[in-house]
Amino acid sequence: MERILAPRFSGVVLFLLGLLLIAFDLLDGTLFLRDIDDQLRAWQIRVFHEGLVSFRDLTLPGIAMPEPYISPWSRLVDVPYLGLAWLFGFFPGVTDPLALAFQVWPLCMLLPFCLMAGGVLRPGFEHSGFDARLRGLVLVLAAALMTIGFGEFAPTRIDHHNVQILALTAAMYGLCRWDAAGAALVGVGCAVSLLIGLEGLPMLVIVLGGLALADLLQLPGAAAMARRSGVWLAGSLALGGWIFAGPAAMAETVCDAFSAPYLFLMGAAGLVLTAGGAIKERGRLPLRKGLIYGPGGLFALLLAAWLFSECLAGPYQMIDPLSKELWLLRVDQEHGIGQFFRNGQYGFGFLAFLWCAVVIFALPVVFSLARRRPGLLIAFCLAAVSLLLTLVLTRYIRFAAAFVPLFLPLAMTGLIRPAWWSKGAVIAGFLAMAGLALINPSQRKVLDVANAMAYVQCDREDHAVLAQVPPGRLFMPQGDALNVVTEGHSGFTVNAIPYHRAAPALKQAFTVFLGEDAESWRKPLAPYDYLAICRPVLPMQADGKTLFGQLAAGKAPAWLQALSDPPARFQLYRIDHPALAQGR
């Protein structure tokens, strides 16, 4: 037992515990964390696998707003599934190799994640001096606190978040190694994180800024670490961008995905780190390094702001006020931790409190090791920032769950020998969580038109009527539209899906379904052949004057010709444009 629970085997034990928790999640046959991102990612991969688009063409067939929908998601995430599907195609009896790849690859990623996470845990165990039994207990507790993080690696969880977690964990492990191999992990991990998406940007700033600060403070090995990480970052960005995005996309300004602005910023960060790390200072004051990291870094930021000023408004600038009010602000992950309490999800609030306690108790221990292990401090700051982000935007909860528990050994050490302020901070944190729960009482969600458009969905059997009519353009609520797209009804396109790049189409959908007269309907519906809704089975708060309210009650205007049986949930209508033009 002593040998199995040695610090160097922490990653293996964590992997076994992660598999156990994932298996427990699958006992009822459904995933706790599965969401629509998996559904759309599967469609993006499948249309390329079937030869409907090219490698660098991210257009998703089946969506016409009426403009084509171009995905912001990177092919880097798609490639392993495509490779496994090609391999499984040689196996006899495998009818859908891509579906099998969706099952297998997330679990394959779990192993390197756990091994690198074990590398982050190891310094804490080595410092603590815990015996085998206590190490085993800490690993079990850490795994329990990481349940949500492990869930990102469950079968069919194919969204990019697991790859994002893997990339950032590689950077954390590289920081803890603090050697040449660690620098490669930091540079490549940061590059991959950016190529995948922009969610990791705040944490990348902590990593790169921490390396620069460590070099300025002339901490042991910091100069070499900064120099090597910068080289790997710049090189990986250039190579990865060319392979997975292409020269055209790298030169384009797109504010919500990897493109010229982010290539410029992170490439400049890599060059600044390389230049700063290459300078050898002789005195105590690193003046030349300070010029590189200070004025040099500031110049790069200001130049980026001037060159790409359109991105200063953020990645969601295409979302109009109507779509923001009726769609985005109703998405739970776009709110802070108070949303958990409003939803009655008190378990998530308690988890967040436990993560806060880990950070508080680990903080003085990590700082005491900072001069000997500066990389450990930077990795800890990354984890702490992921927790702060979670408190503000719950979309970051998966990162906090994956990173914060890795510092539990250090937190246990801090708990045994607490700093004078630690207990008070934990009590204050508990009172703050309790206060949040009190000022955000549990609320029952009302099924109004906007919520019905997002959540009410029909299944493949309900959509069977589509096979009985000529293909055409469908205008329908965004929630069920995503099902129609991913079911692959040949020749049909839908108007909107629940994603920010479809915001202009979402605005049209809300305008039509919440509209009360022909003036609201005529222009948005002009390019479309059919209109459809999935009728809610639960009582809904809807004004009978709105189009959705009329259709939900089974009362269609004269310009809509019913094509499905009245009892069916999925109601399909042909749009009579001449009658609509006359206002009938």
C-alpha cells in the first residue's frame, strides 16, 4: 500500500478514482454534464467525416439564417475523433465508427489529464510528509471535489472543454516541473488552449504574466523557463494556426475565435518572454528585463488595441439587446454563483465553498514555497483565478473543479498549521455563501414563450412529418431547431440555433413568435417555406395574441397551412406568403 500510494503514483490513483466516478454517473444511462454543445460538435465532426465540407470550411450544413452558419470551433478538437473513426472503420461489426469514437476518445484523454494532475499534486504530498493512509484519504477527497471535472471526460462528452482542461493542466504541470520539458508543456499547452477557444485567456494571462514576474524577480530557473516557454508558445501558435485554421483565418479579424488579434497578442507575449528570458542581468535591479516586460509588453497591448479596435467590444458584440434579454441572460452559465441558489442547486454552492476553503488554507503554504518552487505558485494562481471566474460566471465551474482540488495536500498542511487569518477567511467565506443563498432564494422557472422556444423539444419520431413534404427552409424556435439539424433531414435547413453567432437569426425568431400582427411576421419569414413549433405539454404563460401563443393553443392564422395532424406535438405549417402579404 505504501508503494501504490507513493506521491509519484498519484496520477494513476486519480485515474482509477476518476473512472469510478464516471461509471457511477453512467449508472442511470445518462450523463450529468451532457449539453447541446456535444450535440452540435458531433454534427460538426460528422459533416466533415461524410465529406460535406472541407477541413478548413467550418460551415455547418442544415442552418440558413438565411446566411450560412460558420462555426467558431476549432478542427483541433475534431481530429482525434476523425482519426479513431478511420481506425474503427477497419473493425468488423462496427456500423458507426464515429459514434464509437465519441465514446472512446474522452476516456482516452482522462489518462493524460490524471497523470499530469498527479504531477501537480506531487509537490504538495512531498512537502506535507503525509503517510500512505493519509495520502490515500486526501486523494479520495480530491477526486470527490473533482467530480465535475472528471465528468468532462465521460463518454460522448465531446465538447472542447475537456481538451481545454487538458491543455491548461499541461501548462500547470509544466510550471511544477520548472525545467526544459516543463517549458515545452507550458508553451504548447497555452497555444493549444488559445487555438481551441477564448475561455482560457484569463488563465493564460496568469501563466505568462507569472513567468515574466518570476524572471524579473530573478527567481531560480525563471529566465530559462520564460525563454523556452516563449519559444514554444510562439512556434506552436504559428504551426497550429497554419494547420488547423489556415493562413486566411490567421490574417482575418474575428473577435470570438482564434484569429489575427489573438495570434498577434499571444505571439507577442511569446516573443517578449523569449527576449526577456534571454537577457542576462548582472546586478540586483533587472533594468533591461524591466524594459522588455514593462514598456515592451505595454507597447504590444496598445498596438493590438489600435490594430484590432473592433474587438474591444468583446466576443459577443453580435448579440442584440432583444436576443440578450430573451436568450443569453436566461442561460445559467452566463451568471454568477447566485444562479445556483436561484435554481435550488445548493450542492454546487457548497462545492464552491469547499474550493474556496482549499484556496484559503493552501495560500500561505504555497507562498512559503514560492522562492524554491515559483512554478507551483503560478499554477496555484491559475487555479485560484479559475475559482474567482466561477464565482462570477458559472461557465468556469469545470475549470475550478479540475484545478483547485489539486492543491488539497497543501491545503491540508495549511489546515494543520493554519495562518492567523485562514480560519477567519473561511468563516467569512461561509457567511458570504449563506448570504448569497438568502438573497437569491430558489425560484421556479416560468415556461413563458422565450423559455419554451429554448427548452421545449420534440424527438425524431415527432419530426417524421418532414419526410412527407418537399425539402425547404424551416422557421422554428431555436431549441428544437438544433434537433432537426443534427438528425440530418436531407434538404431542410433551419433558421436559428442557440449560439451567439446565430444571434441575428434569434432576434428574427423572437420577433416573429412574440409578434402579434402581420407587420412583425412578413419580412423575417420572407426567405422561408415552412414554419414549425414543438407544442409544450406543460402549462405555459403565453399571450394568446402572440404567434407562438396561438400555435401552442392550436389556433393557426390563415396564412399558415397545417401539414401535420392536430394531435401531434410537432406542428408543421406551409407559409402562404401571398396571404401573409395581404395581412390575413
